[in-house]
Amino acid sequence: MKHASESQNNKGHFIDDEIINQKRNKKKILIGILVAAIAVSGVLVPLSITEQSKSSGSEQTLTPAEISYTDARIAEARTLTAAAKATKSMSENIEIPITAYSLKVDGKTIAVMTSDDDIRTILSSIKKKAVKNFADAKAQFVEKVEILEGMHMKSELTDKDGLQSILSEKSEVTTTHTIKNKETRASIAKYYGISVDELEKQNPAIKKSKIKTGDKLTVKYKKSPISIKFTVTKTETEVVKFKKETVKDDKLSTSYKEVTTEGKNGETKTTSQITYIDGRAVSEKVLDKEIISEVVNEVTTIGTNDNVGASLGKFSWPLPNYDTITSGFGPRWGTNHNGLDISGSDVYGADIVASDGGTVILAQEDNSGYGRYVIIDHENGYKTLYGHCSKLCVSAGDKVSAGQKIAEVGSTGYSTGPHLHFEIIDNGTKIDPYPFLFS
């Protein structure tokens, strides 16, 4: 009985275990089906599983209610968003080099642009602007100018306006100038676009001594990053002004002063080759010079003979400010008129002057027909006569100089109105005065 009872008790325990195992298997199957469905649909994935004891023994049971799940698509979106943010942060802080073009002047980079065409366009416009007032002039850069392709950061780039600003901005530079043959302070200062005073201020030593070929000067001046140089051929017609000269003659009275040669400007045509840098003419070479008309210098002759009454050897106009000849030398009214009659409006009382220096040999009034008149002996074979005077200002024996007042115009003697009758007598023969007065 005891064994039977134990056997029956063991069977009961076996049945209980079998029932428990069946329930456990059913739960596992259910869970498996659920997990399989989740895996197939791709909607949910297990996040965590919680195990709890449901019996007093060591066995543990898992139920679907004790399993937590989350949406895989939501997790994936969150992961992608975080990655995008990281990439953006990296792109903002890390520069990637790009292909660009650098403008170099004498090896120094002064600008970087994405287009080499833009650089060339701006450089070309600078050249054209420099020579716009000079036909057929070809501009070139003084410095070595290069456009090079390479990898550059975006932060290095500039645009067209930026490059224009860079190229137009002038800065002070210092250079050492070695003096060449025939250079002067003025030509050196002109070359650098500064004044001679500024050049001497920078080089005090040259104010006290002559500059010599080979000497070195320190020159500070302002210049653009790129200098433009061009050469033009220029032909100009130039007026050469005459100079004034003075000639002394000891045979003439000190009262004599006359322009004996009229001055005349000359004219030349010069063809030159001129070199400009940044609009400044820095050198000029004469290629050809043609004289169109010769210059004639003005010559003034002055007498140095202080002997009063000395002859000048020529005759001057005896009635200043009046130049009307009312009757010339030659036949008149059935006889010969032996001189010139000179008159003009309001001529009465006008000054009569000696036509040349000499000695007064007669100053009187008589019935010769001359009325009051003066005769001067010039002691060279010539005499002059001044007739019809209203007043005599000299006496016989007086020494007179050319241009000195000797009488006043009147109408004495055989006269039809106020005028001066003027004669030149050559060794006793009365001759026509006109050629002597206008030679």
C-alpha cells in the first residue's frame, strides 16, 4: 500500500509537471509566433525582456505582457538625424580646398579668384585705361604678372570689386636708385612721381653736392601693386622764341638806342619717343628734328660815344607820333619839291626832333620861304633841314643828339597849313629823304 500510495503520488506529481510543461510550451509557441510576426512585419523589435518567478520552485515563466517593444523606424530616424547634425557640424568647421586662380605680381600672391577670365578681363581693362589717350600705344606690365591655377580655400577668394580695389590702392614703397648717365634731380624725381624737394629731403647729402653717375639714392614713393608702362612716338611743332641781344657801337652817341634787327620766332618739328610709367613721362628720346623756319634774334644797338652831337650814321623820323606825308620829293607846281611834307591832325605845336646827331649851323627865320627853320650839320657829309617851324628851341653852334627836340611845328614861310618840311642834303645836293627814313 505504501508503495502504491507513493506510486500514485509520484504519478500525480508527473501529471502536474506535464501540465506545467504543456502550458510552458504553449506560452513559448505563442511568444514565438508573436516574435515571428514582429520580425516579418519589421515594425517592432524587442527592447528588453523581464523575467519574474511564478512558482515557488526554481522554474521561471515569461509572459508577453512582460516584454517591452519600440518602433524600429523611429529609432532609425533618430539615428539619421544625429548623423546629419554631426556631418553639418564637420562641414562647417572643416574647409575643403577648391580649384581657383591666383594673381601673382613678382612672385607675390595679391588675389585669388574662381575665374581666370575675370582676372584677365580686369587686367586688360587696366591696360586699356592707361593708354586711352594715346593712339596705337601698347601697354605692358613693369612687374612680372602671372595667373596660376591651384587649390585654395574659400576664405582666400575675392570678387571683381575686391580685385579692382586691390589693384587701385597705392602703398608706400622704398627702393634704391642707382644714378645713370645724364640723369638729374628733376628727371629722377619725375620718374618716381615726387618733387625735387621731397627727393632732397629723403637724401640730404645731394643738397650740398652734385649727383654723379653710379651714386645710390634711397627713394620712397607711392605706387599701385601693378605699374603700367608704354612707349609712344609723338610729333610736335614747336615755336622757338627769339632772344634779345644788345650790340654796343662806340661810333654812335650814347643817346642812340635802337632795335636794329627785328626779332622773329622760329618753328621746329620734333619727333620723339616718350616712355610713360603710370601716366608719368619718365624718359624722352628725340628721333628727328626738322627746322621749319629759323629763329632771328632781336638786336638792339646802343651808342657808347659820349661826345654830344655825335652822328649815329643814320636818319630817324623827325616828327614823332605823326606819319602822314602830304607831299613827297619831286616835281610839284612847275618846280621841284626838295623834301617831304609831314603833317597830321592837331599837328601844330608838335615836337620836332633832330633826325641825327650833329651841330646846329643855322636856326633862324628869313624870306627864303622856309619861315623859321633849322639846319644841322652831321659832320659826315650830310645835313638836314627842318622848315616852317612855329618855335625854334636851339641856336647856331649847339650840339644836338639824335631824337633831341629842336623846334615845334608851325606854318611860317610859304606854307598852306601847319606841317614840317624835312630835307636831307648830301654834300650840297638835296636828295629824297624817304629811302633813308624807311631803309
